[in-house]
Amino acid sequence: MPKISVEIPQELLADLDEHVGDDGKFVNRSDAVRASIRKTLDILDEIDERHGRLTEEEQTASGANTPGGTDGN
């Protein structure tokens, strides 16, 4: 898995850390960041789909127009 480096404000890091660890939702910061990126990309795909900006390949990958996909079938 490739590694990346990002700079984030201390306040955002503190918020992130509240959700990481034994009492948090995520095992570590990397897990939390990956989940946040996935969620953001899913939301952007849904917006693009509503506006007709997804290609057929992207719609298939996102589950649109398939049973149980995001189009409600």
C-alpha cells in the first residue's frame, strides 16, 4: 500500500484523535483517514451520478444501476 504525507491543522488532528484508539471507532489514524477518504469519494460519486457526470464504467464500479446499488433497485 503506498504511503502519503499530508499536513492538517492541529484542530482537525485533535478531532481525528478523539475517534482513534481503544475507546474510538478506528484502530489508528491511517484507518480513520482511509475511511474518511472513502466516505468523501462515495459522496462525490453520488453527487456526480445525480448530475449525470458518471461514465457507464464509473456507474458500474459505484454500484449504480445494479440490484442493491445506489439507484434504489
